[in-house]
Amino acid sequence: MTQTQNDTHWITEGLTVESALEHVYAKNGFHQEFVISKDSLRELAQRFRSREYFLECLSVVDYPDHFECCYQFNRWDKIHRVLVKVRNPDKTHPHFPTLSDIYEGANWYEREGYDFFGVIFDNHPHLTRLLLPETAKIHPMRKDFKGDSGTDVEDVLALIEYEDHQYEKVSQELKNKYQKDYFINMGPQHPSTHGVLRLLLHLDGERVLETYPVIGYSHRDHERMAEYKNYLQFTPNMGRMDYVGAMSFNFGYIGLIEKALGMAPSPRAEYIRVFSTELNRIASHLLWLGTYLLDLGAMTPFFYCFDDRENILDMLEMLTGERLTYNFFRFGGVAYDVPEGLGDQLKAFIPKMRGRLKDYKILIEKNIIFMKRTKEIGVLTKDQALSYGVTGPMLRACGIAYDIRKAEPYSIYPEMNFEIPTFPGCDTFARYQVRLAEIEQSLRIAEQAFAKMPEGPIKGEKAPKVSPKVPAGEFYFAVESARGHYGEYLVANGSANPYRLKQRTPSYANLSSLSSMLSGHLVADVVAVLGSTDVVMPEIDR
Amino acid sequence: MNELFRIILSLVIVIGFVLINSLVLVWLERKVSARIQLRRGPLYVGWFGLLQTFADALKMLGKELIFPKNCDKVLYFLAPILSFAPVLGAFLVIPFGQHLVIQDLNIGLLLVFAFSGLSFIGIFMAGWASNNKYSLLGGMRSVAQNISYEIPLLLSSLNIVMMAKSFRLSDIVRAQAHVPFILLQPLAFIIFITSALAESNRTPFDIPEAESELVAGFHTEYSGLRFGIFFISEYTYVFISSCVATALFLGGSHGPFLSGWAWFLMKAYFVVFVVMWVRWTLPRLRSDQLITFAWKVLIPLSLFNIICTALALQLLKQ
Amino acid sequence: MSYITNIFTGFWSVLAGMVVTLKYMFRKPVTEVYPRVKKPMFPRFKGPTSFVVDEKTGDHRCISCELCVKICPSLCITLEKERGEDKKFHLKEYKVDYTLCSLCSLCIEVCPTDALTHAKDYEIPALSQSEMINDFLKPFREKQKTSQPVAP
């Protein structure tokens, strides 16, 4: 740790620093914290960019006397999480400098900040609503927002009028400007946009010139809900965000609160958590594989994948009673112990799954059409991945072994024997390879965790019976979900509910890189590339 | 007069056969896909769900026929008919048995290709008339695809014509009395089946209706009976392709023990099964790759095959 | 040369894939014919919440402490109680709105008398929102009616 401290003079050298803090990483997840002035932010960001730090998260927090933008920078190779805060006491229209030209991933984070808080990022190229409808006149995450937005019907009518107007405007502009160009709204009702994503494609014939993802159709404002509910009441929400890999999200939230409370779950619970999370990860990857092949036009692998996934869901239902939106983890443990018969099922499932993987390889990976459709399609270079803050299998398909389970190990992952599969292809085929290799690794982890599981209680001794009160402070905890880095930034003020709970969801950053991956490809590649990002819309829209 | 009566009677029989056949084919497709995908398929309506497709067809008949806003009504109305009618014409020359052929023309093979080449006009009209962007893309893809794949289709069947020395389908079948041409021309058979798949818009070449990209492609805006006609014409096209493949490569109605038409139908349905099996195994090609495949792989290969056949024939003659 | 080998490997890969699908074709289907064949639910299956029928008294165990109402994240429980003559609270009404309930089972875990449980029922469709509001006391009232002797 001293090494890092010595090396970090470059961060603030010559900049106006209002205050600097050295954090204890084990306590709240940050290494260093700086509060700097607005003017030096861009300079600081450029320094981070040039040293291969990626923008992990940007959270806006509404304090009673000022707005605060919290930028988190981190590294892939050696974990060093720096929290940079910029404050602005203007409570009506706070201005901040934009980072969207330095980190392209900041684009969406800043739009979200404008959307939720009314924070204005100067010189942002396209500062419009992101998650809320374009006509919304509210900033719902502000503390003074009381929920008086008018009736729903009026909002919808206004939106329709707005969209009609926009459509006319755009089409008129197009008529004048490009005679042969073509706009297509792919989604929100489309077979392969995986839920309610809308892609506004600007086409020349079948060639995609530009892509504008429009998100927010399943936006429920979980972050606002978190501020209204107490810590325990918010747990069911986790399964509703990433419904495909809900266990990892359970892990993220429960782990965060446990970290903030400074308590540890019982050893048995740790093992139950790990093997159920890994099983859920396999289920998530299988669902991805099936639907991805469906996107490419092959329907049969979808059913094979769902057959395997059904086995996993059966096991998880035996364990948790739920099949999809798990609410299984509790503060200090898990809800139920391992039932009888689960071990036998798991032992039967693991060799069966390994046999199936061989079939998948023959049926899919070796297939000439699959290779033609995926190789050198949707290339995301390492530099672009850095710029967008892409994580998870998409990043590992660029050949970078960044996995939270190894990079900043949590729970009992250090004891597990597994590898981080990486492939250098940077394309959709490499993403496929990474995910298939991860299924194998997850099988290994689940096998080990189940075998090593000790006897004992499923809840720790200090496990709170009622909703806990988290001591004041700022905490960050990240887990590796099936889609990548899932982190949560908690600002607690010692009361029964969070002051601010920012969810850094993996698909959000991954999807924002879509437009750069797509330019120059054909319409058929849009679904191939979109499928390879493995988006789960409710997790992006939150 | 007698001849006219015969033609009308055969037309009625053909239409009846086409309708029943496509219902059976849809059932077969469902069963094959279900078994490949570890499912059961239709089970309860009729014997092994055989009447399920009939029930679905009835449902389709009961649906409202809609003209979408701003569509070209004449073309929109004509498109399904135009895609279906040429396929019926192709039945004219298929030799189901030794004498079971409606009109044994001496240019039978060309007639089949001429008629089947027409059907994409209906598809393109549907794409154009729907006034839907996805449909338009589907229609454009369909034209590109049909133009590309017509060539290897014809070139590969040219080998057979050279060997049988006739365009008359019954002559071709007669030439295979001892050895079916698939044994002599395996490459031509593969090229023929591949191009026939592409011509009939089946996976892996179903890009005009690629449901994961273009929603439903050229028939996005069609519903009810009109959609049903597109559906039937696709299956009939598959059947026609299988019949032609049977006549050209599998020895047509030749076979021991059973009567000719039974052999012919068995062989044709086997080819249909293979087509379905391919469909439920492979992903879809991209439109540019599809056309590249036709021009860079299929056409050179079939030209090469023609040269080889011509050389072999000439050498054998001497 | 690679042109020809590409064609061959491509063709071969297609054949290999078709062999896999053919292999699966002769396997037993894995689907269930659902409405005709019903799978038993796992013991932990989370159906709709309902009252536990106490084995001794034949009545519910609710003591109207309202802990479940307080913990419920989706505010779907309505509880009405009245103070009886013995100074204890008696449950007057207990309704759960399943249009809101997310089956998180927090109410079951918080209950001090284990009065709540998940039912194993899963075929409970409703045609209107009012049908989704489940009155937990209804079966108990009906039982009271039938068990009481009919007044002359």
C-alpha cells in the first residue's frame, strides 16, 4: 500500500486540492479521496486517462448545501480506486465540466446526472434526458423532489406529441440533407433487442452509419426507492434489476451493507453464497448463449441451453424457493440452508453440463456460418474499452484479465481454484469464447465450494434481526456479476435508510460502447453485436 | 375438349394437393423441429397433432384482412397471389410416376425454373407495397438473393441435362433407371440443394424474412389469409424443389417393390426432411456473405463441375 | 489452396452440426405436457403468502403485532385489529394485494409467531384487480360458519 501512496503524487501535482484523504481500502473500498476544484477536474481526468485508469462510476449526490459529483477512477491491472469529488454550492442549476470527450463512458453518466438531478455538464455534446421520458420536467433524485409530476396520462400524451414533433423535424431535416439515407427504429418492440431497448439506426442501404441507443423504457428508479426504504426492505429490489443473474446483485448489495457494518457472514453462508452465485452465473451465460444463437438465426441451441438452464433453476429453486428474482441473501448469512438432495443433483449436473459444452462446441463454435457471422464483427479495442469503462466478459474478450473475483477478491473466492479466461480477439467471437470458458470455470468453483462447505449456522452471530442502521460514511463494494463489474456506492448518514445509493451496473457501460462497435456494419450485424454485449435492460434502466 | 377437361381437373387436384401437402409439411416441420429441440410438438388435435395445422389454418382464415396505412393497395393485394401462383404452374411438369405427369413438355426443366424464378417478384412487391422499412429491406434482400442463386441452380442441373441429353423430366428420370445421378454427380446435388434452399428462403438463407433482424421481413405487415398464402407458397416451394431434386438426382419414381408414385413421394419427403433438418441446425448467413457464397463458391464450383462432366462424357463417347 | 480447404472444413462443420442435432432427435423430450401432467412443487416453493392453520386450535396464529405491515417493502398488507374485552388485540381484517406483492418473504421471516407461510398453489389467475386482493381470514370465517351448530 505504501508503494501506491508514494507513486500517487502525479494525481494532484499542481492542481487545487481542497482536501485529500487516505482511505483504508478494507473498510470502505476506496484507496484515496480528493476534493478538487471544478477547474482542475478535466486536467485530472486527462492524467488518469493517460495512465490507463478507467472511469468506474460517476455519482451525483445532492447534499443539503451543495451538489457533488463523485468520479471513481480505477485500474485493471492493479486495483487503485480513487474517489474524486467536485462540489458546486449552486442548488438550482449547478454547472460542472464535462468529461465526455476524455472518457466516452462519461457521456451516459452525465446525461443521467442531468436527468436525475438537473446538473448541467458544460460542453456536453448531447445533454438530454436518458432514463426519463424526453418530456419529463422533473429531477426525481433531488432531495426536494416530492413526486408531484402531474398525471401519467398527460405525460404520455405529451411524450407522443413530442415524439411526433421530433419525427417530423428529423424527417424534414433528412429530406433536405440526405436523399438516400434511411432511419430505422429498431425496438422497443423488436424480437432481438432483449427487452425494451430502442436503437435508432441511421442507415445507408443496409449499412449502419450511426447508432443511437435509446434506453429507459423499464426505468423504475431503484436508487430513489433505496432512499425511501430501509436497508432490509431494499433487498427484494436486487433481483428485479438483473433478473438473469440476480444472485450476483444480491451479493453486491448484501456485501456492501456487511462491509459498511463491519461484520462477516458465517462461514457456511459464504460457501452457499458462492456456489449459488456461480450456478446462477452459468444459468445467465446459458441464457445468453441460447438467445444469442437465436439472434443469429439458429433456434435449436436455444432449447438445449434452456434445458440445461432448467436444471440449474430447479436446483436454485430447491435452495431458495425462487426461480428467477432471487431474494436469498440476508445480512450476515443466507435465508435458508442447503436442502437434502441438492448435493446429488449438483453432482449429477456438473458432468452432464461438461458433456453438453462439448456438443455446443461442435454445434456452434466449429460451425462455419457462426464463425463467419461473429469473427471480426463488433470490434472493441482495448483503448475504447478503457474509454467506455467496459467490464466483464466484453473486457476479457479484449485480452484483459480484469475480474473482480481476482482483482479485489471478496468472500471466499481467494480459496477457490479457478482461472480468468481471456481471449485476444476483441470481437463477438471472442466474447462467445470467454463466456463459454467462464461456464467451465464456474462449474469448477461451484464444485469446489460445495465440496468444501463447512457445517455450522447459516447466519453469523452478529447478524441483525431487524433492518440495521449503517454508520455514517461512504462505502463502495463491487462484485463480478455475469455481465461485469457491479458496484454500489453508498452514502450513509447513520439513519435507517441510505442517503444515496448509486448502482454502477455493468451493462450500462457496456451498452454505451455499442455505437462505436457498430459503425460500418450491416443491419444483420446489429443484432449480432448487440447480442454479444449481453444486455439486460432492467439492469441498465434500473 | 377432352384435353381442356383434363387440364382443369389436374389443376383442381394440384390445388387440393398443394393445400393438404402444405398442411402436412407444416406438421412435419413442427414435429421435426420439436424432436430436434427435445420437445414434443403438437400432440392432441388429431392423430399425433396432425390436425393442429388445420386448426391453425382455420384460425388464420378467421382473421381480419388489413390494409396498412399508406400502403400501395393494388400491389399489396397482388403480392401474395403472385408469389403463390407460379409455384402452382411448376407442378405442370413434375413426373410423379411413370405416366403421372400433367403435361410432359420437352422443356420441362426450364419451365420449372422459369416459374419458380417468378415467385420472388411477389416477395419484392410485398416488401415494396407494405410501406414498412423492414419489409423494404426484406424485399431488397430477396431480389439480390434470388438473382444470385438462380445461376448455380441452373448450372448444377445442366450437368444432368448433359448426361440425360434432354430437358424433359420424364426422360431424365428414365435415364436413371439403373444408377441415380446423385452417385455420379454428388457435387451437383449439393450445389442444387443449397441453391434450392436459398431460392425458397429457408434457413440458413432466410434473410428476406430474418425474424431476429427484420422482425418478419417482407411479410411484416401481412396477416390472416394473405400471410397464410405466403406461408403455403414457401412450403410448396420447398416441396417443388424437393420434387425436382428427386427427379434430377434421386432416380425419380424408380425403385423396387412399390409403385412409382410411392417411391417418388417417399424420396421427395426425405429431401424435405433433410431441408428441415438443415434449417433447425444452422444459423443464418448475413446478406453480403450469402451473395459472396453464391458468386465465389457455388458458381465456380458448378462451372468446374460442368467442365468435368463434359470432359468425362466426351472421353466415354470415344 | 486455402480456398478449397475452407470449403471442405465449412462443409464438414455443417455436417458435424447436423450429426449433433440428429443425435438429439432420438433423445427423450424433456418438456412436460403441462396442464395434463403437473409437476409437484419443491418444499420451498414461494407461492402466495397465506396464514398457517394452527394444528391445536384450528385457527390462525396472528397476534396483530403489525411487524409484517411495517417490514413490507411494497406496502401490500392491510391489517385491521380491534381491542377485545380481554385487552388483547384481535385480528379483524388481513388482506394482501397481490398486484403489489413481490413475494420477497420478508413478512414471513419477521413474524414472531410463524403465522405466515408460502402456499404451494400456483394456478391462481385473476381477471380483475379486485380479485387479486386476497382476504386471509376468509377460509377461517367459512370454517367457523360450518363448524358452528345451526341456530334453531
